[in-house]
Amino acid sequence: MKKELPFLVRSRAPVRIDLAGGWTDVAEFCGKTPGAVVNVAIDLASTVTVLARATEVQRGEFGWTFRRRLEDQSVEIYSADFDISIEAKRVADLEYDGNIDLVKAAIMEMELPGGFTLITESTAPPGSGLGTSASLGVALLGALANYAGKPFLPAELAELASSIERNRLGIRGGKQDHYASALGGLEFMEFRGHDVKPARLVTSRSALRELESNLVLIYTGKSRLSGDIHQRVSEAYHSGRGATHDAIEEMKRVAVEMKESLILGDLDAIGPLMSRNWECQKALHPDVTNAQIDSLFELAQAYGATGGKACGAGGGGCLVFICGPHDTHRLKRALRKVEGVQVLPIRIDSRGLEQWTPPIPESFGR
């Protein structure tokens, strides 16, 4: 029996905090020795809604039924974050022009005929360094696959989202963000070239909740570094610059040590490990930090932070600190007084990608 395609679908995929090992998930940095990352998905997310635009709807004995009008192949896209609306008569008419190209690429990748409205929104700040574009890519593919009736595993959607960024849009980067969004939870990931081996970190529930309570996430008010830092770090790495190579290898070791500490529930070790990772990040490129970021680290240390690092590439976006249980509220209070800084909520998201088909409301068609 042929499955009825849905009228309305929604999806949600969380962003992540990279606690250790960022950069080592990039294929060119994990060819000889495996990359290693510890990250945690949090309850800031990208959401996607796909709604069939042209339908014939009837109310029957068992509720509403509908039929898509295949002759309508138009597409309407709306990005709530950027307040950008795009319409095209056909999917083939969509063009990459710097405006929400990731959305267009996902639609083209899924080879949909059109006839729908697609809406995107994210609760993470722009340029946060939390992997928002990967979160959006995973949410897009999850919703579009559901709408098209195509079955995918979460890890398959993570791979596809990464492939779209790399091959369709020419965006450099690794895969940890996509896997974190698709799988959720506290994860340790190993990377060899383009191969990924994710593993959920099994620690006690109390340790997980204590980690959640002791992390402090802030948005600096400024977007992170532009994508050209990847090019600069790559050039330094392949030119044989010792400091760059050593920093990347050290971050791999830090991630492995953090994995072991988390499994043991040793949260006291996490702060110093985050700080070791931060020193490595700064060694990659001078623009990873700046006067504002340095002053925020000094403030955090003065109010009890035992460690911290920039999320993503650095240079702006989000910073994450960890404190003892008696200092978290003091640090948050101090940071809220800094002009332009926003303290963000942290709730660990263990679900990863979610997809659902809401029922057609009773008010529909009135």
C-alpha cells in the first residue's frame, strides 16, 4: 500500500558546544592520526516547516484528507532569522546568490518537484560558533525527506548535510557539527579523513546534569571569524608551521583525555582541559582571540571559572566556561553586566534530530 505523503511536516535539530578537539574533525587534519572531538548538543535549535502549498482538501469520516496538485511546482522560502523571502516558479529556477543558499541546496539535493512553502528559524544567535548552519542543514534534510517520504537514518542525514556544504556550496569544515545535530547528547567522535565514528558518552545521570549546571555559555555580541580562517590555518598546517601542527595534535589528545574524565564522572578535570584546548586554538591564528575575548576570560577567572574556550573558530560568537557549583550564579551575574554580552541557557539535548507530522487542525478550511 502506497504511503500517503504528508500535508505539513516539521523538524528540529540542536546546535552543539564543542568542548574539546574542534578543528581535528577536518579531513585534512586527521589523515595521518585520527581526529578526536568531545561535544554536547544543547537545547538551542534550528526548526524547519514544510507546508504543501497547492492541495485539494476534503473532510471525511476520519478527518481531513488532501491531495497535492502536481501541476503547481512553485516554491516559497522564508528565513525568519534574516527576514528573507524567496519565490520561484520551479525548483530549477532557484539560484545561488548568497541569500540562504543552504536552503536552496537542500531542496535541490532532495530532488523535490516543488509545490510547497518552507520556513526556517533558529534560536541560536547568528555567527555564534555553535554549528548553526549544520543544525539548519540537518533540520532541512530531515523535514524534506519526511515530506518526500524518503527514509534516512540520522547519521545518513548528517553525512548528506556535510556533503551539501562541501560539494554544492564550497564550504570548508569538518563533520562534528552535523553529527552532533543529528545524534544529540554528549558525544565522543573519532575522525579518519572523511570517515566518522561517533559514540555516545555514557556517564552517570548526576554527572551529566552537573555538567549542564556548571557550564556557562555566552554570546559576545559579535559574529565569529569569517570562513577564510580555515584557509589560513590550512596553509600554515601544510607549509610545515610547527606551532599549527603541534596545536592540532594536542587538541586531539585533550579530547581523548576529556572523554576518559567524563566517563569517570571527573568533572574537576574538565575546566583545565578546556583551557588547554583554548591555548591550542589561539596558537592556530592570532585572530582567534581579541581584547574583548581576553577581558571576558579574565572576568570569568576572577569569578571562579576553572576553564573555558571559544566555540567554533573563535574571534567572536560564543564562549563557554565551566565553574564549580558555588560559582556558576556569580559568574552569570557578572557577565550579564557586561555591555553587549548575552548569557545563553544550557540544557543538554539528548534527542538530536526530531521530525514530526502535525495533524491538520480542525479550523483548516473554514
